[in-house]
Amino acid sequence: MARLVEAACLAQIEETIAAHKLAGRVLLLGSREDTADFMQRAAILVQPSLHEGLPLALQEGMFYGCACVATRVIGNDELIRDGTTGTLVPAADPDALAQALDNLINDPAQQDRLGRAASAAIIEREMTAGKMIEHHLALYQSILPLAELEVESATKAKHYSRSD
């Protein structure tokens, strides 16, 4: 189902690109494994979501120091502190989004300030891949002894419940 939706969206995006004569300026690169390379070279990341859960692309952009503009929806607003670690605009408001982008494009010092603050916030909150792995391993290691005790208790209970 997801591939059908992606194909339908791709056709619509390609039509929009052609209608606005943007063929040489917009690249549709498809699924990539090297997105970190792009993020490291980007100055600005835009997340114009209407709905979000866990905005991983936004989190990655912040980590790599992109000045981020995102819509004020659940998830995005949990990562970005408006004006400090990025810019939040109302969802479904293309004029506000365009204005925020225009402001950032024309203010490299603001781009730099927001990008540095965003990266520091992600690192401070330990939201890096390395720290997430570290925390998950610690969680599993803390649970493993409990699981072993439960198996041992269940085994003893079976042994003692047998009628001899």
C-alpha cells in the first residue's frame, strides 16, 4: 500500500515540478543511504509536516547543525524551541513557511546561531544514535537478570508441581 501511495505522490510531485519549470532545480533522489552527507552540507532543513510522530529527519538535521524550520505540530514542537533551536510556523500556512525561510536565507548569522543551538540541544538531550544505543543496551542488561530469575522460578514451579 505504501508503495502505491508513494508512486501517486511522486507523479503529482513530478507534475508540479514540470508545471513550475523547476526541472533543473529540484532533484528527486529516491531512497538513499547517504542522507547524513546531505544534512552535513545543508544550511537549512524544512519539515512542513501536517502531522508527525517522531520527526527523525528533523532530529538528524538538528544534530548536523542545520537551521530548521518546522510546522508547529506534535513531535516537531517537542524538538524545537522556537527562536532558540529553530523556527516553528503554523501547520498548513505556506505564507508563514515562506517568510520563515526568507528570513533564514537572508540572515546567515541566524542560520549559524540556530544550527549550533539545535546541534547542542540534541547532544545535550542525548538524542544521538550512539547514546540511544547505549541507553537501550543498558535497559536490556537491566531487564535480563529479571528475565533469568523468572525462567528459573517457572522451572522450579514446574518441578514442584509434578505429582510423583
